[in-house]
Amino acid sequence: MSTLEKIVADVLGVAEEEIDDETGTATAASWNSLRHVQIIAAVGREYGLRITPRRARSCRSVGDLRKLLAEEGRSA
């Protein structure tokens, strides 16, 4: 498991094995607005990024977060 998947699993309170690039607001019942903010904050802290609200709104899945990290030159 990657650090990104571990972060998401920890925030959502699920097993890391349940997390993949498709995990997101449309597929995970526990990924609500509060959890979304917590995930974005945790990812920002872990990877040393300031994620703007606009970019945060566009990250609706683990795959989206992975893409954001790649755009910022970070590996998930």
C-alpha cells in the first residue's frame, strides 16, 4: 500500500486493502464532506503541499489525489 492509500484508509476508518484509485465520494459511503476535508488536509501535510479549495473540490477519488500529487512532482 502507498502512503496515499494509507492516509485515505485511516481517515475513512477502513482497511487499506479496500482502497484503490476508484475509491472516492461516489463509491465510499464514509467519504462525506467532513472526511473529504480531513483527507485533503492529511495529504497536504504528508506531502508538504498547500491544496487550494478549488483543487480540493476537484479531487473526488484516490485516483484524482494521485494525479494531483503527480502534477506537483510527488509520488504517491
